[in-house]
Amino acid sequence: MTPHRSPAVFSAAVLIAGVLLSGTPPHVATAAQSWSPHPDRSITLITGDRVQLGGPRGLTVVPAPGREAMGFRQSTDEHGDTHLVPSDAAAPVASGWLDPRLFNISLLAATGYDDATRRDIPLIVARSNARPTAATAVRELPSIDAIAVRVAKSSAFWSARSATSTTRIWLDGPMSPHLDRSAAQIGAPSAWRAGHTGKGATVAVLDTGVDTTHPDLAGAVVRERDFTGSASGPTDRYGHGTHVASIIAGRHDRYTGVAPGAALLNGKVLPDSGFGLESAIIAGMEWAVAEGADVVNMSLGNATASDGADPVSRAVNRLTERTGTLFVVAAGNTGDLVGSPAAADAALTVGAVDERDALADFSSRGPRLADDGIKPDITAPGVDVVAARASGSSLGQPVGDRHTRVSGTSMAAPHVAGAAAILAARYPHWRAEDVKAALTGSAKADPALSVFEQGAGRVDLARAVSHVVHATPAAIGNGLVRWPHTDDEPVDRVVTYHNAGTKPVTLAVEADVRAQDGTPAPAGMFTVAPREITVPAGGRAEVTVTTDTAVDGVDGLYSGTVTATGGDSTIRTPLAVTREVESYDVRLTFLGADGLPTPDYDYRFIGIDHQKSYQSYDESGTVVVRLPKGHFHLQAHTRTGPAESVRVEPAFVVEQDTALTVDHREGKPLGFAVDRPEARSSGASAEFSLRAEWGEARLLLHLHGFNGYLVTPSSTSAPGKFTFTAEATMARPGGSGGFTTSPYLYHLRRVEDGRVPADLLRTVRDDELAVVSAVHATTLPGRVGERDGDVVRPLPFTLEELYTPDQPWHGEFAQVPRAHHRPWDGHQGTAAPRVFRRGQSVVERWNHGVQGPAFPPSTRGLATRSGDRMAFDIPLYSDSTPNHIGYGPHSGTTELYRGQERVGEARSQAGTGQFAVPGGSATYRLHVDALRADTAEVSTRVTADWTFRSGTTVGQTPLPLLAVRFAPGLDDWNQAPRDAPTVLDLTVDHNGGARSARPTRVEVSYDDGASWQPVQLRRHDDRWTAELAHPPNAAHVSLRAGAADDEGNSVDQTIIRAFTLK
């Protein structure tokens, strides 16, 4: 795995990257209030429901047909990932039958499961008596008694699945690679001098394929197979597999692999993109052991922490037990907990060190999720490793014509796989546990690191080959011992020492274990008996390692080693235990609408004192969860048919064993009543937000309406830290049951501090609200307009909007060919947060030109520099309302120049792009050219040249871009009278706000830019005006303008057909 220096998890801000508007959106979708201005990316869930990414809400849920009344729960986990779970999937997820990754929107968006990338959903389904309905079988996975299938992105599969089904379903999840002196660093030359090259051993490389034409690998690959369906077959086009293979068995004078005599199997399980599916990897594993591999190298995995129960980890364990093959697995590059398949018990999991044996910052570590198991098992060189470069690939930093330098635990794992091949060749009767134990027992430990960071230490092949004694098991993990500890029973674990030599070996054995703060464990907590043993030649001897957590000491993690020394041998066995801190049992009972225990529930406790969540499941409806003493936030749901009930406790105190009942019947109706009796909820949400020192825990419920949804008033409170928000849009239903023809739209919100109130129904009078007359123009005849996803009417139209006062409100508008049309192909506008006063009456204009570039002061993220990377997402079609920004589909280019040298070009959407730039300060020019002809009759071409100074930054910093905005007072068809002067109101936006800027010139053209005429400007404080007198036969008005600020930053922009004349 090549490392990602940034966090491996994908927060909502990364997932929905784009403009950040200050203030609170009407439906709070992400903690970062981050949104994409191009809301054409969607993800269809296994339930058939579609999640539309973008807009101020961050995401919008479009239920599948027949599921319009379904509720959806949006939350953010402790890693920052956004999850969206339909109510009828919550219990299956909680029970473990349904993989939670199926609803991890951050993961799905970041790894290519969106609708534009995939037309189906790949799944792994546990084998049952009947094949899954509405699914297409792809391959059998006998090692885990499962089948890989593909299901259409509709609700058919979900509808066909029985509500009581207990067939386990996993996402066929994403796996990727965990991306000269390294062989010598681990002592390989000593093994070679002793005649050990791995000859006779076979190592399978499951990766992106291998370039078998590379000179370093000539004749090394004896068999190969492609499991990805790549057009290139088993050949490596990505470069990762070739690099890994040559670390194992490369035959180069300088860059020699660890086991140059070993034979290789090339199993291509990752396609040329580098990202593959778990089912292909499992199939490759099954093939490798069937082909007789002694060792299987897997420099791949995912970034999601695993407890070792995932499909690929299960396959590692089962195949190891069945065949004796050793699976060597990269630990991962998150710097956090190990994921799949590194978490597998049987895997030899490898972390990374640099050339000084210092632990790499990206190297993933333990303890393992759920059981505090010891991972990784060992470390190896993984920083700046030089090895073979596949022909035509660009991975890493090239070294000459044939090699490349790459870092990652991906590079560490093949060092260990090569070492394992040498031992497998020397001791052909050994099974996986023997090879694993011999390598870990002889590793070189760093006394400054715990076993959860380095395992046994850095692999030392010279010692592994010279040692004749090894110990099994390779590690002693005693897991978690429950508090209190006064009655703890000692735990005995036997360590067996095996002597492969011809002479007996006497060993002195002792335990050296330390607490998490580095202090030695109390005397008597860890003992070894006997303290000295003699291991006969060709035989074995045992010691008993006793862990007694009843011995008084601090609670928490203890880790260290059992070390046996004798003669020239030192054998180390990692040892660990977790002495549970003061904790208690909380018994939860979930009652349905009938008052009886129900299995249809889910919940989670979130630590307020520490950021960790706790949940478990029992189908009886009663579950016991173990919590450390402290304060917790509880989110709990029950479901009876379509009716749902939620109970949220802001601050639940745990200081003794306790019981809590979540009773569906205690929930109360939630909603609003208004003066217009015919009004119904067209959309609703409820949010429960708790702020802690570590951040914020949010639960956001997306609801079609409040009908059928109950909320239980809280019995605890957290003033100033907890907020309950209920929100709804209300409109007049149409004949079809929708709200598309409503002349009005309510935007209602209530915010309560500290607790969920007892009174959950609120009556709101019209005279308590602010009234906005929203006038919507069109840029093309025959189009319809959508407002906030609720009201859809032919353009132009005027809508009466009523807002709860003293709250920040975003607004959304889209011009599309027909109602609910996707993908978007018209103007998309968004209003930055605005606050209205009670009784206020205002007019807001939408989609009125001139449409052009804009940088309202309330926006951020439109043009930024972070370090030495620039990112642009410029709204080129913003209407004339000052706090609006707008986008639309178009073709065009974005080019960035540093001085006269072009840095790069982006051709996706004009105005968007990311560019790596040299360090230091310089003058830059950004050129944008955008064309649109089919979706609007105005602003058909927008070009701009921005000239600005920029230097290396610390963190994200706005770039000083300017925009001239024109407001000519057009009608609802974006027209102005030909026979009367048009007065242009001009303002200049400055990206990031605050700085003063001024227009330097304005010109007008009536022949689409073939000729231009200057226009006189008049200043009025921070705005300017210009008067246009049109020729009698003119049909279109084009505008060209320039602007500058006092620091020399400037813009020249041109808008062809800015508006039309009538």
C-alpha cells in the first residue's frame, strides 16, 4: 500500500468538496457545511434509494419508487465519514447481517461506487439454501462459503430480500495497493552467503499484475492469472505489482530481491486503475493455494478498521488453516488501526520502517478493533524503496530507466514475504505458524515502540536463518479483562520452543511488560515458569506465561515481550493484555408499538469524555452494552412497520450498572401547524447535535414528512452543548399528491437548547414570519424551475415564501428541462445564508442576468491555495443577486500560468481544476473559457483572465481573484427594452471578501464581440453605474470589463450575449 499522508478516511468535507458557505443551511447535511456546486453526482444504495451529492444541504435523498415515506438517518462517525441509513436497513446493519459500508456515503463516493462510475452494486453474499433473488452471480468463493454477485441499482434486490432474512451481505468492497539498501537492511546478504536464496519456494504475488518482460524478473514468474477482466490481462500497467514482485525475487546486481531464487505466481487481483474488489482478491487467494504457493504476498487492503471478521480476513484464516500457506499482508498506510485483511489472525501483518529502523508515520497499527489483538506482527523497510518499474507505468519517483522509488507498507510486506520464502525453502515441512513465528521471534525490536506499533520488531533475516530455535505461538494476546480486577483469575498461556538443530539449546526465559505510559508492570502481573528450559535437538520444550491482572496496578493497555536467550539465540514473543478501566453494564430494552420487546431497533452510545461509539445487538430486544464510567450521548430508534420512534439523551451518566428502556409508545408526534389549513409538509428533518471537546456528534433525520415519526422527550439535559432542531417545508398539495403547483412555500425551523422538549408540536402564525416574494426568471423558453427540491413550476414564475425569522437560510434554484430532471442541464443557483426579521417583506430575484463569475464575501473555497496546491471551483454563471452564486453545464478549458510558463490545463468544467505549483511567491494568470449554447440563450460564452500574486501558504488560503458583476434590471425573460437606455449597476467581488477593488473599464458589443465600444462609468460609493444606449437593430448585448485592486491583482472578463433586447 503506498501511503496517503493525509487521513485515509474521507470526511464529508472531502467527499462533497467545493464551496463552503458561512451560516447554517436549512437542512444541516455535514458538520463542515461543505457542498458541491455541481449536484449531478449521485449514489444509489442497495435499497434503491438515491443520494444526490451537492447543494447547501450537502446531500439530498431521493427515495426509490414506493419508498417515498421512508425515513433516513444521517450521521458522521468518529473518523469523519458520512453515513446515510434508510430506516428499514438500520436493524439489519446493527445486527451485523448487513455491511455498514453499504451506507457509508464518504467511502462509496471516494472509491468509485457512485452512479456515474458503476451501474451495479457488487456484493458478497453468504451462501444459503437459495441463491439471492434479483442478483447476477459473478463467482463462487468457497473458502468463505459465499458468492460474489452484482445487483442492479434499483429496489428490486432489497424488495426481494425477506425482512427477516439473516443471510449476511457485504459490500464487495474496494481494495487498493498500500503504496536499493532495503534487502541489506534486513540481513538478506548473510542468508545468501549461507546459500539461502529461496530456491524451491513459491511466492504468489496478488497485486496489479507483473511485468514479466522486466529484466529483473526474467524467468521468475512460473504461472499467472488475471482475476480482474482487464484488457491487459495479467500484465502490470499500474506498476505496483512489478515493484512488489522484484522486492521479493528481483535479480539485479544492485536492486536484488530478498529471495532471488524463489519462483513467483502472478495473480492479478487489482485492475489497471489500482482499485479492485474483495471477491477478486479472495478468488486469487484460492487460486494461489491451489497452485501450491508456500507464501502469498498481499500488499493491499482498505482503510476501514477491521476486527478480522470481514470476508478477506476470514479467507486468510480459513485458507491458512486448511493449507498451511502463509499470507504476508501489508498493515496499511492510515497511521491508524489496521484494516482488512491485515486484521486477520493468521496473517503475518507487516508495518513499515525507514532506513534507520524508525517507524514510518503512515504505518497502520493496533490494537486490533474490538478485541485489542496484537497487530502488526512485524515491520520491514517501506520508505523510499527502489525496485523494478513496470514498462509504461508512472508509479513513484523514477530511478533510471527501469526502477522507481516508492514508499508504503506495500513495500515492507514483500521484504517479509521474501524472508518467509527463504525459511520455507530451508524448512519445507514447516507450516505457516512456524514460518511466522521464526520471523517474528528473531526480529529486531525498538525498545521505544510498543508491540501495537511494531509487533515483534523489524524483520532480521540473518538471525532468522541462523537461529535453530523458534517459539509458537508467534504472539500472546490476552485481550480485554473486565473491571473490577480484584477477582480476576490468572490466565495461563503455553509457549512452545522448537529446536530444529542437532544440539540441545538451553534458554533463560523472562517477561518484560510495561504499562501504556512506559512504566514496568507491577511485580507478579506477568510471570514465566520455568525460568530456564533446555530444548532438545529436534524436539520441543514449553514454558507457561501467566497473566494475573488481579495484581494491583493502573488500568489500561500492557504490552511487552517474553524473551528467551541462550547461546547465540534470542527469541521474542510479543505479549499484551488490556486491563479494563472502571466500566459498567448498561441493559437496554427496546419495546415496540405493542409494548413487547422488538428486534427492529438500533442505537449507539457516543462518549462525551472521549470520542468513541459503542453499540451491540441481540434479536431478543434486550442488549447489554459495556461502557466505561463517564458521560454518554445516546441515539436510539425503534421501528414498528412504517412508524418510527427515536429517543435521544443529551448526556447519560454511567457510574454503576443500570437499565434503560426505549419505548416506542413514549414517543410524541413532531411537527408544525400553520394558518393555511391545506398546507402539508413537503419535506422535513430533525437534527440532534451534541458538542464535545473532541468535536460534534450529529444525527440528522431526512423525512418525507413528520407523519408517523415519533420523538421521545429527553430525560437528561446538556445546556449549551446539545441542540435539537426540527425543520420543515410546507406547501399546498397538487392534484397528483405532489407540491409542484403550490403558490407558496413555508420554511419553518425551531431550535431548542439543552434537551428534546416535551412539547413537540408547534403552531406558527403567518404574521410571525418573514415574507419573501421570490421571482424566478428563465434563460431559455420551455424550461421549468425547481425551488429547494419542493416546488416545480414552468418558468418564469413568482413564489411566496414564508420564513422563520432570525435563522440563517440558504436557498436553491435549478432550471431544468422538466420536473426532477437528472442529470442537471441548466442553471443551478444557490443563495448564501440570509437572515430575515419577523414581519419583513422582501423581493428576491433568481436567475436574472447578467450571469457571470462571482465571489460573494460569504463564500469560501472558490479559489484557494493550500501549501503549493491551487484549487479552483469558480461559479461562472452567477445571477445578478449579490449573495447568489451559480453554475451550469458547459464546455471549455481552464489554464494556469506562472509568469509566462504554463503550469497546467483542466478540461472538465471551465473554472474548475487543481494544480500543483512551485513553492515561493510569483505572479500567476488563470485563463478560463466557457461555452454553452443548448441550455441558455444568454451568457453563451464566458471568458476571463485573472492575474494575481500568490506564495506558499500554511493551510487553505483564498486566492485574490476579482469578478465584475452586472445588474441591468432585466425582466423575467432576461431581456431589456431596445428602445430605452439600460442602466448597468456594477459591483466588484473579491474572493475572500473585505479588500477594496474597482472596475477599470467597461465595454459593450452588439455583434457578439466582433467590435467593442467603451462605456462611461459613474461611481456611487462601492458601486458603479453605466448607461447603455442600444442601436435600433441590436438583438444581443455583450459586455467586457476589467477590474483591479490596490495590490495589483486584476481581471479581464468577457460575457458574450449577456442579455437580449426586445
